[in-house]
Amino acid sequence: MTTLFLARHLLPICSAPIENGGLLVEGGRIVAVGSASDLQEKSPNAETVDFGDRVLLPPMANAHTHLELTHFPQWVLSPDAPSEQVSFVDWVLKLIKVRRNLTPPQLDQSLCQGLDLLLRSGTALVGDILTSFESRSLYADSTLHGRVFFEVLGREPAPFAERLERFAKVSQIPPGCNLSWGISPHSPYTLSEETFRLAVAWAQQYGLPASIHLAETEDEVAFVARREGPIAERLYPAVNWQVAPRKRQDPQPRPVRWLLDQGPLPADSLAVHGVHVDEQDVADLARAGLGVVLCPRSNALFGSRRAPLSAYRQAGVVLALGTDSLASSPSLSIWDELAFAWSWFAGELNGAQWLEIATCGGAAVLGKKSEFSGLAPRQPAHFQVVTNPEGWGGESLCDHLCACGDRVRVEALYLASDGVCENVLS
């Protein structure tokens, strides 16, 4: 069946916006993109779905989140996630305390609601971090695409290797129809060099990409470089870890240098946050081919500085957006993340650039570029339909949408599967 989807505004992302545009879809794939009048003339017998004054664009990609923590605000008896700056280590210690008291059913319910919230906010791609191994079956029926990164942390090789071995037994079975596995060695301050290298060697053996929290806070920089600061003084004693002395005699490493010193990462690996970096770090990340996922609302909570957007783009680093979890962010909506980024980075990028990061950029870092590279012929028919608050148009439309946040209402999310393009929100 051939269907013509029409909207007042069509934003292909990979090409120029089209006013009064349309997508011609057949067998779940886009066969033509253009003006409504041209497509109606070429395919007069196509079934027409007209979205009126709405905006049609690719779905969002939430390239870093922790859906297990979707219920975190209610677990701590707070109606909202924190909105004011907090100490990073205080936050980590609170998170550890809360997690220790949770039951498997609580984590399962939290993850399930997170999966639903993503779809309802126009997100079709996810990079989710999973720590509760028993919850992996919950992804099986999800229509989301992307990766589930199984998180590993620890500084003792023996129990760490046991956890990897346990994951190995099921890692050849995808977590969902459109989801694949990855591994998440948590961060430079929660792994030793030995355990990190075990994780990377294991990922290389099984062909899985890695996602690592990197250069997120000044606390992390202080710990990696000098073995000092709140992580060494408060976090390590709280979890009964010993602060090991630095082995090397070379200059004090920053987190990026520490990461890359451990050897080459698997293909399609990515770094999350990448805030506290210098010019050399940016160049090193670009040379290593690592994408970077920005989580500005979470970074602002911990008083971190802004990521160097211009430097990343000039170096050719692929950027994506993530919401992080509801333990450090008020929502799982990339539309909300966009609105905050638009304000926080004030004029550093234009709206079209931000929308590209939020859609195609996320797809690229998650290894899904071939399926989510914008609305173009031969691409699967994946798209969202959203409202246009205040009816803006023309060159200002992209800027306006980025600034709107939750005033943009997602009315439909169409995903193609088995030759059919369907609205998964209906």
C-alpha cells in the first residue's frame, strides 16, 4: 500500500525544510520527499494522511539514559528530580542508598514506565544503561530501536570477570527486536585499569560497543589525575574501596587520556558527558572515533561547565543528546533537553544544528545511521508528528521548536516494521 503523509512543515533534517510538504511511503519505506502538490500529482491514488498545520520530522534519539531509575523521584519521596545544584558525591551516595533498598519488581516497573515515556515524547532510539540483569526481558516487546548497554563496575578483577561471564551467556540474544547489546564500563573512577581492560577485551571479543561516563565532573578529574578530592575522600570509604596509588610516572592523566591509554575501544563506542575536556582531549576523542553524548540538564545539576560544542564540531566529533536519568534530570524528553540546551548554550548553535544532533546525531552514535539518517528516499519511514506552538514558520521554525520544550506536543510516532509504517502511539 502507498500512503502519502502531508504536513504544513516537513523537516527532513538531512535536507532543507519543506513548507506544505509530504512523504510518500510504500512497504514501510520512503519512496519520495517533496512538496504536497508534486507528490499528489505523481501519486493520485495514494492513501492520504493529512496532519494539517503540524510539523513532521525524524524521531528523537535519547542516546544516554537510565530507564531503571524512572521512578527515582517517588522512591525518594520527592515530587520532582532535583532542580538546584547539588554535590556530585552527595548525589552518588544518595543514589547508592536508594538502590540498595529496591526490589526487582520496583526496578522492572520503573524501566517499563521509562520505555513508555520515551515513545510518548517522540523518541524512537535509545542508549539505555541496564544494571539489573534480570530485567533484560522487559525490552523484548518494545518498538524502540538502539542499544542496551549492560553496566559493569568494580575494581577487583575476580568478581568483575564473573559478571562479564554471566553477561556473555546471553549477549548473543538481542534484548529486543530492534535493540542490540553494548557494554558500559561505568567510569574511570569506578573501575581500575585492570578491570577496565577486562571489559574492553571482552567487548572486542564479542563485538559489542562501549558507553562510558567520561569527564563528567571536576571531582572525576581530581580523582583520575591526583587520587584526591571528594571521590577519594568520601565515595571510596563509603563503598569500602581502597584508593590505589598511581602506577605511572608520566604527567597526571585527565579522564580522556586515562581512557585511551587502556587501548583501543570497540567500534561505535561512545563517551557520555565529555564536559571537563581541553583541546587535546577533544582532538584525542576525534582521533579515536568516539561519539559524545551531551546531557546538559544533568551537568547543570552538578555545577559542571558547558561542553565545548564548537571545538567538538570543528574536530569532527559526532554529537548526540541524552537526558540521563530521572535521578538527575526532570524528564526523559529530548524536546525538554533541547529547550534547556538552546538556552544554556545561548546562540552557540542554530536550531537546525540542534535538531540534527537530537535526531541523526543520536542515531549515528548508536550505530543506527543507516536506518535513521533523516527523511529521504529509501529510508525506513520513521517519523514523529508534533504541534507547532504559536504557528511559527519559515527560517525561524527550527529555532522556535528548539526553544519550546514541553510546549511541543508529540501527536504521533510512526515506525516502520515488516513492511508496514504504523503509529505506535495509537
